[in-house]
Amino acid sequence: VHLVEPGGGSVHVGGSLRLSCEAYGYATSSRCLVWFRHAPGKEREGVAGIEGHGGTSYADSVKGRFTISQVYARKSVYLQRNNLKPEDTAVYYCAASSGPILGIRNVLLPNRYAYWGQGTQVTVSS
């Protein structure tokens, strides 16, 4: 399984940016795809996750601003981020589980994921 995350970049406060992740050698039918982020001095945080059947989970800090979606046939997952804030600055990682994850509260836990992308830097400036 290989995850590729093109994109990232810099944006001003209040702006929008979409991240994409392409999964190669991976079937999404019963597994979860998730976005994590890691900011300097902070722990890695689960931001948004999507299950194979389309169920979604979001961190409280991004609810109403971020939207995760997937294109099953293309095995791609996207993260649309609106109204960006300086605290959204981080390296964003796409991750994929090796099987289904039971319990909606477990979807955003990093130890549930076996496959990780290389990460992409996003900087939000005022």
C-alpha cells in the first residue's frame, strides 16, 4: 500500500485549501481513510476520517470547517478545509487502516492505522 499526498502549501487566514490523497494497492471497501496533522510542540491529532461505507468522523476543532470525502473507484480521499486559522498550520498526513475499525471514537486514533503517507506541509498566515 502506497499513499501519495500532492498539494499542501500556504494560505492566508480565512482562506481555503483542499488536500488530496491517492491510495495505491489498496481496497477501500471496508477500511478507513483518515487525515492526521502534526504541529510543532503538539501531539499528532486525528482531524477527519471516513469509513468505507461513507461514515465520517471529525475532531471538534475542525467541525463545520473541514469536510472529508472519498472517490471509491479512484481510491482517493480529499480534505476540503475552509475558514483556515493559524492553528491549522501543521504537517498533514493521510493514513489508511488495514481493516475495518470498530467504534466511531476509534476512527481518529493514530495507532489504528497501518499505512501512512509522507505528509504535506500546510501553513496558514495572517
